[in-house]
Amino acid sequence: MKKTDKTGLVLEGGGMRGIYTAGVLDVFLEHEIEFDGVIGVSAGAIHGCSFVSGQKGRSIRYYKKYCNDKRFVSFRNLILTGDIAGEQFCYHEIPERLDPYDFEAFNASKTEFYVTCSNVETGKAEHLPITDMRAQVDLMRASASLPYASRIVRAEGMKLLDGACTDSIPVGAFHRLGFRRLVVIMTRPRGYVKKPERRWLPGIYYRRYPAFARALRRRHENYNRTVRQIERLEAAGKLFVIRPSMALELKRTEHDVKKLDAAYELGRADALQRMEGIKKWLGI
């Protein structure tokens, strides 16, 4: 690896499947694997920020503790507030009081951290740096705010939603930002093909934002194209990819602690199995 090559970690989203990523990241922390930059999408951002702050075990701990708490992720939240993930509980009570996030460690980290959000007015992806987690927590929330199940988040002069709607696995974007030696953690096994959603739904639900509605209708095409690109780059030795060695059987609002734990442990096992390769890839 050239000394000028900046290393980057790209984290796919996937709702509760992201706990697989948390398992991989905890193994990285145990082996002192570091990156110059991390970019996370949706759940990838949620778990990636605990990696940057160096808090091993935090994600699986609070997911297991609160997955059955209706204030966390529930259809009750959606009905009462318009957000399936409780804003106050998930982004303030947990990180500030119940399972404290190390804001100081994040802010002091030399690792650059980005989140991917979707701009609902332009229908394009925004790859946004976070340098102060407490002050910019709404960017984290926006990245993980699912379409149809979340209110639009207004942050930094933009109207934002889930980054996976426009750039599910931002390999190209992170490369353009200067990170040339990339590791990608995916949450779908090899061979997965995303199916189209109901074509009529985006135009009805987001009729005030036609560019975003078009992006939602093309979401499966863009995702499948990105996966094919990743596979080509991986085969050519230009990317290092960790993906689930088997399908993750998790619901979007998973309440089964054993299933969450199994997905996390699969992430750990897959990371350990690839550890020699990733260290060679990163030149450490």
C-alpha cells in the first residue's frame, strides 16, 4: 500500500441487520484495526460512530437491552410521532444518559466520519462530515430515518432522509473523497438481488418531492448496479469486502434477542475468519 493511500471503511445500512456490522466492528477494535475515514449509511452510521469512539460492545449491549422497549423502534412510535425510531429516546436518552456515548472520544478521534443522507428536494445523496457528534446528531438521525416510516429531518439547511434511498453502499463517493484503500462491510450475503418496490407508492407519498420519488422508484436498480460494481472491484483486488456468510433472518423491528445476538456473533465470526486477509490488505 502506498503511504499516500488513505484507508476508508464503508458501512452499508439495513435496519436491524446492521447488528452484523457491529459484530465485525467490535472485532476490528479488538485487533486495533484503524482507518483514516469511515462512512456509514443508516444503521451503518449508527454502529460506525461507536467504532470511531472506540466503544466496543456498546451497540449489541443497548440493542439487546432496548429492542423490546416501545420507545426504541416500534410501530407504536410511528403511530404516535410519525417516526418508527423514537427521536428523543434513541438520539438523546440512550446516548446521553442510559448508555452514554463517548462524545469526547469521537470528537478527538483522528478518523474522519461521514454519514450518507438523501436530500428529498434534489433526490440525490449527500455525504456529510460529522466533526461534533452532539451538535450534529440530527445528521445521524437523518441518515437512519426510513422513508414512509419517518418524518423528514431538517438539518444544515436541507431536508433529509435515509441515505440508503440514494446511495446504499457509497464506495464511489468515498473514493472521490480521497479514500482509496477501501474495506466494505455489507449486510446482505453474496447473490442477493434487491426487488423493486411498488412503483405507485413513492409518487403518492412524496408527491411534493418528485425527484426523491424518482430515486425511490430506481432504488433497486441503483443498489443492484452498485453490488455488481463492488463484486467486479473485489474480484480485481481493488476492494476488500466482508459480507454475511449466510442470510440474516431479522425483521425490520426485530424483538428476538437471540436472533440479534446470532447476527452479531456471525459478524464477529466472519471478521475473525478474514482477519489475516484484512491486515494484509491494510498493510499492518
